[in-house]
Amino acid sequence: MGIAERMAAAERIREAEEARDVLRAALTEVGVTLPSLGLDCVSLAADPPYPLVELGRCAPRTARQLAAALSAGTAPGDRS
């Protein structure tokens, strides 16, 4: 992989980390914690990496909290 490809891969990873952090912060605001929230290791190991945000596993109670928070929220892009 050349320098340009490595830089593009690093930028994709930074974007995925930022998306994970934004999601974690938004979930925290509504009282939801996804303990396994992170980047998917398999997608990082691809050549070139195509990072995915892994939501992971959670207890049924957390799943219900997440569903309630989503139901009470606005549609994506409607936040002002």
C-alpha cells in the first residue's frame, strides 16, 4: 500500500472513531450505554481497511432503553 492509500485508510479510521465517539455521546445524553461500542477489528484488518462501528452486545434492558430513546427522538437530520 502506497503513502496515499495509507493516508486515506488512516482518514477512514479517524472518521469511524469520530462517528463512534459522537454516537457514544448521543447515547450517554439519553442514558444509554452500549458496553461493546467500538470499531470492528475485522474491518480494520482488511487491506485496505474499511472501518465499521461495532455496536456490540447489550442486555435486554439496555436494548429497551435504546429503543425508547430512538422512539422519542427526531428523525436523522432533523436536529437543530
